[in-house]
Amino acid sequence: MYTNNKNQKSNSKLQSFILGVCIFLIGISANAQCAMCRAALGGDSNTKKAEAVNDGIVYLMVIPYLLVLIIGYLIYRMYSKKKKAV
């Protein structure tokens, strides 16, 4: 009976973690924009500027994710080598 309770706690923690990740990944729509960006991209004739700003945002967003993925992969590889050695 004790092990069943332990498994329930483990499942509960896993479900809480998955729920937290899902909530984090859901995008919340917001209309926030700095005054300078609004002024620079305000007209219809500024499509090239708008594309450049969007590309810059994507570039700035991708770099941290790549760093986390690379560090995570290196840690995974380090632990897998330790398990093979033992």
C-alpha cells in the first residue's frame, strides 16, 4: 500500500510539471509595443522595416533556445558516457 501512494505522488508531480510546461508554452496575446517601434512601423509603406524588425526579434529569440539545447545535449552526453563506463 505504501508503494502505491509513492507512485501517486510521483505521477502527481509529473502531471504538475507537464501542466506547468503547457501553460508556459501557451502564448498570451498582448498589444504591448514600445513607442519607438509603433512610430517606426506605423504606416503601410513600412513593410520592409516591419519585416526587418520581425527578423531581428526571431533572431534574438532563437539564440537562447539554441544555447539551452546545446548545453542540455552536452550534459546528456556526459551522463550517458558515465553510465557506459560503470
